[in-house]
Amino acid sequence: MRRKTLVCLVCLVAVGTLASAGCGGGDREVRVATGAAGPGTTGAVDHPVPPKGGVELIPLPVLTVSIPHREPTDERWCERVTLAFTNTGPTPIASGTVTLLVHILGKTGADRGTVPFTHALLAPIAPGSTRRDTWKVCVEEGRVPPGARIETREITARPAFEDRGSGGGAPGTGGTSQR
């Protein structure tokens, strides 16, 4: 955005109305930052300056996550969780992380605690495609007394915008999980 537009927007919010001449007068020239339109480029308010390389708008990936499909196991302190990850954006997802928040519920359904598990996202995920992954999530046996159970209730997926080699796969405190 050009500086003149930003200044006018601030004036509009601060004052509530714009004067008929505009913020700062209508005949001033605007300088565009180097790299946005090229060094030293100026233009009048009524004549936008076209970009000259150096600035590239890159669309970001958009990741949607399904509702978790949960299956009980033989141990009350474990469950299998299956998720579907869909890339609805225009660019591939090269890496990222998924965090599962597992709630420990008492006999009456009261929440007795939450244990996070973070894993590397099963990637790459091409634009328009879906990948499914399943984990066996277990908390420490002693944290789930007889009659209690666990439920994976919250999921957070974060695609990495640059492939930085995220470690992922490290389980949260108080439990284990595996694919």
C-alpha cells in the first residue's frame, strides 16, 4: 500500500471524517519504498506507480483439518486418532506440525487434565489433495484411574511457510504417541 493511502486511513480513523482536500493536501507526491516500485520512483496521488520487480506476492497454503476420528484401544489410557489434512490453497505444503490435545476425563466427565502431543505433519501435501494420518495416543497409565477415559478434543495444524526442517514428532509431557 502506498504511504498516502495509509496516512489517509489513519486520519479517517483518528478524526472520523476526511476533509475535502484529503490528509496532507492533494498535490503532494508520494515516494514508494525501494523494492516496491524501484529506487527513486515517485508518482502523483492520482497516478498509481506500477511495481517494477523485487516484490512478489506468493499465495500461502491453506490447510484444513477434519474432525478427529477416535477409536478406543484395549488400554483406557490410549486411543487411536485419525485425521485428514486437506490443502485448499494454491501452493504445496512442504512441512509443518500437528498438535493433539488429549483430555483426561473422570468418571463424571470432569476434565482432570490435558496432555499435548506434537508431531510432524505428513507432507508434502499437493494443492487440492488430502492426506490421512493415524496416531496411537497414550497418557501415563497412572493419570487415568479406573472408570476414567481420555479424549482427543482439540487439533492444531500449522503448515510451515518455509521448509526449516521442523523437528516435530516430540510427544508432550506425560505420555507417548506413535504412528
